[in-house]
Amino acid sequence: MWPTDVDYFEAVQSPATRFADPELQQAEAVTNRMGLPVSCSGNFAVVFRLRSRQGQEWAVKCFTRPVVNLQQRYAAIAGHLQERSLSYLVPFEYLERGIRVRNEWYPVVKMEWVEGQTCREFVVGRLEKGTGLRSLMYLVWYLSQQLVANDISHGDIQHGNLIIMEGVGGGRGGVMGYDMRLVDYDGMWVPAVAGVASGEYGHRHYQHPGRRGYYGPAMDHFPLLVLYTGLYALAASGDRGGLWQRYDQGDNILFTEGDFQEPGKSGLLRELWGSGEE
């Protein structure tokens, strides 16, 4: 049986004896006001924030169940990304001998920590005035171009995997004052893993109803369109707050899986069709 979130909570508080990686051994888990490690849990993993004495920080993903072909896919992804310089992607390491729990070693993914807001947090903070929404639309568009041009498909494009950074210059792919990073590469596709199965099918509020079972170069097309359309609807609306309030479910950007499964019954689609925006 794989470790639980609670097992990992205990383990990361003793990094010197629980991690095999020298940098992580010398780091410590960032904690909240209650003194507990800061974490974020998903379907099959929990992510912790670790900080070195020199101030360098990492996101460390610990898995709570086995993931199909994880090591093989991460090796292929790392090889593919090393040949390219993509500003939106974050350096990472897959460590097969990662963290020790109950005298057994389990893999982790060690990724540079990205300081910023998730896409959803960014949007919520700008509903009143709408500033920054069109800049975010541009960042999403540019990301789509870069992924296609470099034979990459992320596999789980959604608000929680896009980190928006403020107060930065408009470098390659960025716009003045904003930039973005794409995180979580468990379901990523590159040509070298074309025949390797994946158990990741993405966030339900972003995926096409026919996506289940498909793992390939076109799997980001629909979720990118969903995200871009949601941002455009908010940016163009004269009633941003009302639109958000009517369709927010706490884990989406306007659209939900029901809109895709039964579009004829979708109140959101009817409202957007009647808005006059093109």
C-alpha cells in the first residue's frame, strides 16, 4: 500500500533522514500558521513546498498511488524538453529514490517553486475592473502556439496548473507586468511516449466528452479553447461579477463538464450565444 497524505506530512518534517536528494536533505518544509507543512493534494499525489537555507525553493510531489509508466514518461519528457528552451515550462527532476516512508523508498518529482497565483486566483482578483484579463488571454494564446510548435501536449490544461506571475517584464512570451508558468507534467505527451499509456485524463471541467482514452498531440486543443473562451467572455462582459456568480462552481472558469455533455441544456452557452460578442 502506498503512503497516504498523512504519511508524507510526517516524512517531510524530517528531510535529512527521509529524502535521498542532497538538496532536499538540507531543506525544510514551509509551514502554515499552525506549524503544519504547506501542501496541495490531488487525485494521486500531494505537493509540498520545501526551502533551502539559501532561500531556494522547490515543489516536491509525492505519490499516493502508483502511476502508469511514470518513470518512463518522465525520462522521455525530460529528454525532449532539454533540447528546447521554453519560457513557460519549469525545470524538474524525477527521483525514483525520492522519499522514505516506513523503510520503503517512493518516487518524487522535484520542481522549482513558482511564486504566483493560479489562473483562477488571478481571475477572481480582477472581476471588478477586468484589468489583466486580456493580458492573460494573450499568455494562454502564446502557450498554445509554443506547445504545438514544440510537439508537446500537456494533458491537463486547467486553471490550477497555470501560475501567473506579476511585476515582471514582458520577456519572450510574456506581456508587460505579467508572465506565466505551466506546471504538473504527469500527463504530458511528447513523441517519445507515443506508445506509452497514461492514466491522466485531465480536469473534468476542461475536457471534451470524447477525450477519455485519448493520449496524444491534440489533447490540449479543447481545454485551451475552453479556458480562452471563458477568459474572453469575462473580459468582454459588462457584468463580469454577475456572470461569474451565476456560473462559478469553485473549480472552474465559467464552463463545466455539463456544458459539453449536454450543450442544448447549457444556460451559459445560451447566455454567450445571446450576448452579441463574436
